[in-house]
Amino acid sequence: MTYLAMFDLDGTLVDSPRAIVETFAAAFEAMGVAPRDPADVRATIGLPLEQAFATLLGVSRDDARTAEGVARYQEAFRTVILPRAHSLVFPSVAEGLDELRRRGLDLAVVTSKFHASAEALLSAAGLLDRFSVLIGADDVTRPKPHPESGQVAIARCGAEPERAVMVGDTTHDLFMAQAAGVRSIAVTYGVHSRTELAAAGPSHIADSFDEVVAYILKGLPQD
């Protein structure tokens, strides 16, 4: 009987939103376009890069400037975020993931990052080997908030929706979980506010990763 805990990456496992804003700024500078308001950039975190750049540039997702923005972002990502990844891991994340694995849960990352970028960030942060499945935006046809990412992770782990939970810091994560028929835990230390998260109807709201782990373990059958 497989129990699965799925996690978003940015703002949930790794404190990367501020660095993401810096990376967008570097990408815009390389493109020779005016920087965007940091609040507007933060509002796109959790969406696929193409959608984020299309929104921020005011163009379509298939516009050449969107593709250039994504390419420039990926170049900057390697120099802005990856070298800092280990120090960006939220408190208790490594220990909490280890405890969940010790208790027999399968762990997956379900992110709007491209698979290669997510794998590089998890590796640089020292977290990659704790996960049996990684689903990036380019691993599915319809990324979050569509349920496909969660459904693929559940299928690959051989779990059932009623034995899975999604942990994330944005409403995109919560809406994905709801559509996939799984429980969800909203964390308040990431991108979206407690008010925004509560409006999306999570199963639980947690203020720390320790609280996330405690809630997940509470839902397991007792020996």
C-alpha cells in the first residue's frame, strides 16, 4: 500500500522566490527590455516559464520574445540560483523528508519548472536523492494548476489519490490537488498569502515544514 507525498519546489522546499525575481531581472536586462515590478514577477511564480514571460511581456506564449526570455532566464538561473541552492533550503526540510521516507512514504516533486532545471536545483540543494519521482512542466501536456502533473506522479508511484497529499505555497498547487482528488497542505512561508491560500480550500494550512510533516504523519495508519 503506497502513500505518496508530493511537493512543489520553489517557495515550498527551497526559499528561491527572491532569487527568482533577481533571475527574471537579469533575463530582462539581457533582452534589453525594461525591468518589471518585482511584485508582478512574484505573482507569476508557480506558473510555467513560457506563461510567466508571456504575461510579463504582454505577448503570446508562442511569441519569439517569450522564447528569448525563457532562454535568458535559464542562462541566468545557472549563475544566480544554483550556486546558492544549498543555503536556500527551508529549515527542517531535509530532516522532514528523511522522516517521511523512514515512515515508508514515497516522495515526489511536482513543479512548474522544466525538468532539467528542477533536477539541477534539487541536486545543488542536496535534496534530489530523497525523491523517487520528479515531474516538471515539460513532462506533461498541461502543467499546474491542471491535475495532470499530480496524476502522472501518482501513477508513476503506484499510489491512489486517496493515499496522496500535495504540499505547496501557491493556489496553483492547491487547485491542482483539488482537481486530482488529493488532499493538500498549503504552506504560508512561500509566495501566496494565507488569505489567498485559504480561499483555495486546502485540507490544512501549515506555517512551517515541521508542521507539514506532523500533519502528513498524523494521517497515516497507526501501527
